[in-house]
Amino acid sequence: MKILNVTETYAPFYEFGGPPAKVEALSRGLVARGNEVTVLTADWGITERITAAGKASPFFESNFGWEGEDRGVRAVYLPTWLKYRVTSWNPAAKGFLRERLSSYEIVHIFGLYDLLGPAVARACRDKNIPYVVEPIGMFVPIVRNVRLKRLYHAWFGKKMLAGAARVIATSEQEVEELAGGGIGKEKIALRRNGVVAPERLPAKGIFRAAKQIPADAMLILFLGRLSKKKSPDLLMHAFSALPAKIEGRAAHLVFAGPDEQGMESKLVEMAEGLQISERVHFTGPVFHEEKWAAYQDADVFVLPSLNENFGNTAAESAAAGTPVIVTENCGVAPLLAGGGIIIRHDEKELSEALRKLLGNEELRTGLGQRARLAAGRIGWEEPVRETESLYRKLAEKR
């Protein structure tokens, strides 16, 4: 099949969090199954990446901006004229859709609250090409510019979702959110995310040494965007309630991830006010091998999100054999049962769960082993196969 995936952010711009990695994994999986996949996305600085790489570039210029190919997946990076946070205006999309859209059998739009998805959806409706929308946890506007998000739904989102052949949810929790928002359950397709650990994990101690974290510290890891939705502030307060030392080891907390709306500076100020700043570390974004090294060196991984459609980082940490603490608001929570502790979005519960895990090495070891087994059952093979099957069904109806 000829498939067009549409996403505001894509590799190599992994600093935008889960969406680039997710679309990349699905696209590569579909290509491996014999499909032809193109990713249409925005250019967030390809020229700078080429310059920084200082070697032969996989990208070339075309009529629509930069294009590149990796592992069989063709990516088109539309020039960005204006941008606001993770939303951009890409006028070259009009020419691309006019010249190339008709060659695709199915279109998959990832995310909401951007201008690229609605433009592609409108063109698909005009050309009678089926498309699916995957909100990736953005459907419910619970934090950050709630009023603007509601306006977006009124102007663009409602029409885009209404015209979609299917709306994809990645957890039962997201199914209920979509249905509660007026989308018929017969139109919602449930397909989880996946996770795959590298064949060989980095040796223990690499991340700690690189970030100057004591080798004997009791290490708690938060890895992801420092955003209000993911509640790093809740974790900070829960950590401050712990003893400075547990089982004779100093307790340290690491926030690894890109800053969002100045959250990092707020957390730094909070750590100073709580008088724990010497045991709290901010590493910035970590990717690829460095990310897996962080999972390896953590004693406990925490994802305390207010709302999370899935929670890939928790699944990745489990795949590395690190016990996890996740809130019940994370879609991945039921899949990791037995490999961690599931709590309410509550500071006291989180602090108690941390105290329980950090104070019991036998419990951490057992949960880590079960976490790895649980993660081994949620690879990308099944989601890719289900996605391809859905595409074929919708294309045949056309």
C-alpha cells in the first residue's frame, strides 16, 4: 500500500517527545511489511542539523522543502514560515497535496492543535481519500491554553474528526475520553503503542558518571517533557518528603527531558525552596543510547502524569528492567501490572510508593524482573500489523 503519515514533528527532532519516535516506529514497521510510506511533516531546523552533523547528509532539497529517506521511509519536511510552540504554518503543504496526495491509498494524521492535519484532512475529503486521525492523547484539553484548544476544535478539529474514517485510541482510557467527547464508539479503533528495547543495553554506571551523580546514590528517574500535564512538580514534592538517605544511600532525583513553558526554572526554584537542590539533577533531553543508559542506572522510574494516553517512557523503563511507578491516569498502567506500582495522582501516595520501593531491594529486584517480562509482551509487531489491517479495510471500502 501507499501510505501518507502526517505529523507536526518527526525524526530527527526527538526533542518534541513521543510523537516523532512513535510515527517513526510505525512507519518503519509498515515498510518492513512491504508498504510504501511517506511522512509529511514540518521543518524545525533541518539545515542546522545538517551543519551540526558535519558529514554526508541524507537530506536533499525538493520543490516542497527538504526530503530524506531512512530505512525505506521517505520524509518530506515542509518549510516553516511561522511557528508557535509546536504549531507551524507551512504554505508548501498546498503544493504537495495538489501534486502528490492522489497517489496515496490511505492517510494517517497524528495529533491535534496544529494547522497541517486539518489542511491534509480537507484535501483528503475533497479527493475522497480515506484518512484516520490519531489524537495521541491530545483530545481532552486539560492543561495549557484550554480556551485556544476549544477554539481549535470549533474551527478545525470537529470537522477533521467528523470526516475521519476512524479515530485511533491507544488505550481503553483514551477510548472513553473520545466517546465522552461525542465520537461514536463504532468509529474508534483501539490500537496500543509498542516498545522495543535495544538488543544490548548500555553498561550500568555510564549515565551516572556522565551526569556526575554518585555511583552509590538511590536514583529516582523522571524522563519526558517537563510539562504541567506530566506533573514533575508533584514528584518534586513527593521526593522532598523522603529521608535524605534510605538504606544508607543518599536519595537523588533526576529530571531528564526538554523544558516546556519554563517548567524547569520553576522546578529549580522549587528544589531550592525545599532545600533539596543538591540532590536534584536536570540533564536536559536524552535520546537513543543515553536514554537507555538513564533507565539502566535508575533504581525507580516515575511517570506521575495527570493524563497520559499511553506512556511510552514507562514501558521503555520496564523493558530495561527498572521498576516503575505510574499514575492510574496513564494508559500503559494496566499493561505493566505486576512490574510496578500504580497509584492515584496524589502526592502522599507517590511518596509512600517511593519509600516502599527504595527501602526494599528485594521488592525492586522482583518488580524489575516482572517489568521486563511485561514490556516484552508489548512490542511494535502487533500494533503495526493491526494498523496495516485497518488501512487495507478502509482502502477497500473506498
